Amino acid sequence: MKTRWGSCNPKAGRILINLEMIKKPERCIDYIVLHEMAHLIEKRHNDRFRDILTQVMPLWQTYRNELNEAPLGHDEWQE
Ligand SMILES: [Zn+2]
């Protein structure tokens, strides 16, 4: 968990959140949790995944950008 904000293992139903997130604004933490939870439904970053996120958090792209400006990133987000 040194290079990513969070990860998800859909088979095990397990979500890991990087402890560094504790230093981030609450809205960003919410975004990471929802992002990883959305992976329980949809594994890939496709349209379905984005639709799920948009339903629960319409401004998710704003928070993602905010996090991507930080040194730690989630590899797959560089789309
Ligand atoms: Zn992801």
C-alpha cells in the first residue's frame, strides 16, 4: 500500500484504504471508499463503473483530480 490510495479484491470482498488518506479532506476519503466499493460491482474503469460512481457521488471527478495532484496516486486512474 505504498503507491496507491486504495485497492479492492472483489473475490474476497475486501477493500484496503491507504492510511495516508487520513491526511486528506473527508470528501476525498469518501471518494476512495466509494471508488473501491464500485469495484465490488464493476472491476474495470469502464462506462458502467463511471455510471455507478456518478449515481452515488456526482462530483467524483473533482475529487479524483484533487487526489491525482497529490504525490500518491492510484495507477489505474491515469486514463
Ligand atoms: Zn480503481
